[in-house]
Amino acid sequence: MKRRSSWVVAVCAATLLAGCGGQGAVGPSSGEGDPPAHVIDPSEQLDPATVAAAKNEGTVTIYGEANDEIMKPVITAFNQQFPDIAVSYISLNPTESFQRYLSESATGGRTADAIISIDGTSFLDLIKRGEVLDFTPPAAVGLPEYANLAPGVYAVEENPAVGVFNKAVLPESQQPETLAELADMADSGPLKGKLVTYDGTNGFGYVATQTFVANEGNAWSLLEKLGRNSQTETSSAPMFTKLGQGAAVGAYFVSGTIRSVVTGATAQVLNLKLFADGTPFIPRGIGITSKGQSPSAAKVFTNFMLTEQGQAAGCKGGFTPYIDGIECDGFSVAEVTAKFGAENVYFTKWDDALISSQAEIVSRWKAAFDK
């Protein structure tokens, strides 16, 4: 794939919140606007025996925090390739996906065959418990090194931490181009006390902060300037509402999946921005559980997510592709790297430092943000 008013924003925020927190199954669809059918490159295909076993299983159950609308184009494209495998996708919050799997698997009940999540610490814990199948999909061969997140876990996307601004209060011509400019502007003018960002103690907010600190030598100086002028939220929806109503004028370190709702009338109010001096890319991984009932179908779905077709379909829903050659409204890893340079693209590593540095980073973050 090459490629107005505050109440509108509030409605979109409510939709986003419902999608992130709700539960539901998404099956095959064939309506207008579906991604075109593609043929997976033979070198990326699984062996015929695994595909046959997957079709015999007939279904795959997946837990993840992305909402149903984000996943819909992916599932549609998958079912164009594999119409004999139904996908049951259940949207949960990140921690709940892992807790629910552990609870269900302990009793021998039907549970997730795979988990798709941005929560690296929970995935690493699941691996230590022996609950993730150490599987290498054929499509993973040749992917960038950063795409292999942990044994058996691969990135389905690299989610950029973006900025968002209310254009009615701060016109695009006056919006900062860098985080350093944002930090300097935050002490006066329309941005003073009117910034919003994720809570940095857990979830996306923590990982974005950890990645920024690990790669930017001046990180804490910038975060201290930003912190004294920032409100914090635990999800995108209230941030969206505040931005649309003018209670906040700018946001930073926001999940790039909001690209899927900053369209139409909402795009007349809000502007997405990538900062030239550093963009953390937060991976969303997929791993096959060791106690799922459809392991072969999970392998087929996991492999599909790492193909060009899977990544292109993900872009339609709001995921950010990292495979070269896939354009995504200027937000793909290749497009951002070409625009700002590789030195300003920061990839999160799912390693011991992600966990071992958490206490120190959270402590400093709380001091900077007066929490």
C-alpha cells in the first residue's frame, strides 16, 4: 500500500475510550472499503501442514488492548487470505489481557491463543513463566533486529509517540517543531499549564519516558520544564476531550494510534505532530500462548501480521508499519527516519533495563511532574 468543533472531538474520544476498554469479537467482513486482497510472498508462507492444521482448528482467539476498529482492517485482510480461520478478537486493557490468560489457562478453560500488546514488562513476565511459545515465523526472517522483541514475541507495529495541538488556540504556524521548543514555550503563552500527556508511571507513558531517557542526554531537563506545565491522564480519551474543549492546548508522548480518529471534522480542530529532535517508537508485540487451543491458527495469524500485507492492513486501522516500502501517512518508521534522521528515531528495547530502571525513572518522573 503506497500510499470543528469541540463536541466532535469529545464524541471521537468517547468512541476511542469505549474501543480501548470494551470487549468484543470481530469476524470476517466484506463491506466496501476493505483492503484489497494480496498474495503472501511464498518465502513468507508457513509450511502446508501447519496451514492445514490451522484450517482444521478453524478459529483463533486473540487478546489485546487495541480497539476493535483498529483491528478490523487487519482481520479483514487476514480472512481474505485465510477464509477458513475465524478470528475472535477481544479488546482488554494491557494488564487484563495477561491476567485473564493466566487465570483461564490455570483452570484449563478456553483462552487466548495469542496476545497482542504494547506492555513489554507483562510479556517479559509471561516468557519467564514459560507461557509464550518460542516460535519463529517465516515472515520474521530479514526483519529489522528491533522487531524481535523477545523469544517468541515480534513487533506487529512500531507505535510513535506523537504530539497533538489544538489549531484554534495555537495555529499550525506557531506550533513547536521540536520537544525542546515545546519545553521552552511551555513556561509562557497559550501552552503555560495547558499541556497534557500520559501518566509516566505505567503503560505507554512509562515506556515512552524510559525510551526517551535512554536515548536523549538532555531528557530530564526537558521533562522538568514540561512537567510543571502538564496535566496527566491514563488514557487517550480524556486527553482528546481536553484538547477539543481547550482545557489543554498541546499534548506530547501520545500513542500514534490516535491517527485513526484525527480525521474529518476532528482534523479541523486537532493537528498531529512528530517532533524533529526525537520520536520514541513503542513496539506492539504478538506472542503465541503456550496453553491456547489453536496453536497452528495462532502461528498463521502471527506470521501474517509480519508480512507486508499484514503491516499495510494495520496502517489502515491506526498501526504504524516498520517494513520498508510501506507508506503510512508520513508516520511509518521509514518515513519518519527519512524526514528526521536515524539519530532522532528511538526504539524501545524489551530488555532487563525496561524493568530494572522503572523505579528510578518513576521516582524522577513524579518529582518532575509534582505527583
